[in-house]
Amino acid sequence: MAPPVARVPVERVSIEPVSVELLPGLILHPGYLDGPARTRLAAELAARLAVAPPYRPRMPRTGRPFSVTMTNCGPLGWVSDAAGYRYQAHHPETGAPWPAIPDVALRAWDDLAGYPDPPEAALVNLYAADARMGLHQDRDEAALDAPVLSLSLGASALFRYGGVNRGDPTRSVRLNAGDALVMGGAARLVHHGIDRILPRPPDLLGGEGMPAFLPPDGRCNLTLRRVTRPERAPTA
């Protein structure tokens, strides 16, 4: 009879997701929000969307509606209508102040943004399965030294990014639920958009238990921005 084989304990190592530099200043953090964090963020957003209901913005001048619905959290919120793009302190339809930025999102800003001052706006974009977002720049903020931090929930999306000039070559990358994307430094003004929402099996934000603010095959994207330039004490 063969002698018994000693069983050596195997240490299980938790491997942290690896950050990916898509461009200098454009940093993808895959899986930054784990399942419990996504659940908390979804619950926080549901409570805030009950106060600041999603609405459909319109393009300046033409009045053409966006394919996404949106709302905001924070002291300021980004809006678009016939008068143009701007930030304002109240919901354009209800007139009420925007609700506070979710705690999970604020912790992500502290962890990833590398900026000493807090965000003032969290733009919440809600994508149905057929929604898109054309290539654009986020340049309505005075504090362009601060990054834009994006958090994804729900269905995956094909994110397209280019350069600071509209005609620059573009590439695309898949953004999944829980991914965080930082757009700062040399990449703060790159053109970017969402080509399409990708089909997926039900998960946290799909199927049974689906929050009312997101369709079954939809996606939620939360982008945090610093809008005004902070007042800093002069250095000696």
C-alpha cells in the first residue's frame, strides 16, 4: 500500500485588478467596484433618482432630444436645452436642488481622482439598449485641471475615445459594470463617446430585482466632475 500523501495547505491569494493606461491620463480601473459596492451604489442612486427624476435633455439650437435620459447629484448639475450647455443648482423640470452625491462615488473620487478638492457634480446618464452618445469633449467646467471620474453599472458598453482634435484617430474599449475610468491630465479634453450598449446576461442591474430607474438591458454611467476652480491660499 502506498504511503499517505501529505496535503500541503494552499494559500489563496486575492489578485487586485490591474489598472490600464489607455492614453496618458486616461486610466481604466477594471472591476474597481465589487458586487457589494455596486449594490450600495445602485441603492444610493435609486433613492436620489426618486428626488431628482431622470429627464431627457435636448441639443442646443435644434432642440433635438438626446437618446439618453439623465439627472444629477451634487451642488451643481449639468443640463442641456435650447439655451445651451451649462451647470446649474436645480433640476430643470422640478426646480428642486439636486440631491447629494452618493457616498460610494465620493469614496471612489478620493481614491482615484488624485485631486485635493471634492467633486461638485455627478452626472447620471441612463442608457436604454439602443441609446448612444456621440463623440464629445467635457469642457463646460472651469476646473479643467481636475479629472472626470466615470463609474459604470448595468450592461457593458463600447466606449470610444480619440484625441483632443475631433479628427484624431479613435479606439474603443469595453466598459463593464464596476469599472472606473479616470480622464485627466493630457487626456482631460479627449473626444469620447458610447458607440453601443452590449447584450449581456442578467446580473445586479438586470432581470429580477431590477431598479426602476434602469431598463433590463440598460446601463448607468455616473461621471463626477469638479466644476469651479477652488480658491487656494497664496503660497509664500
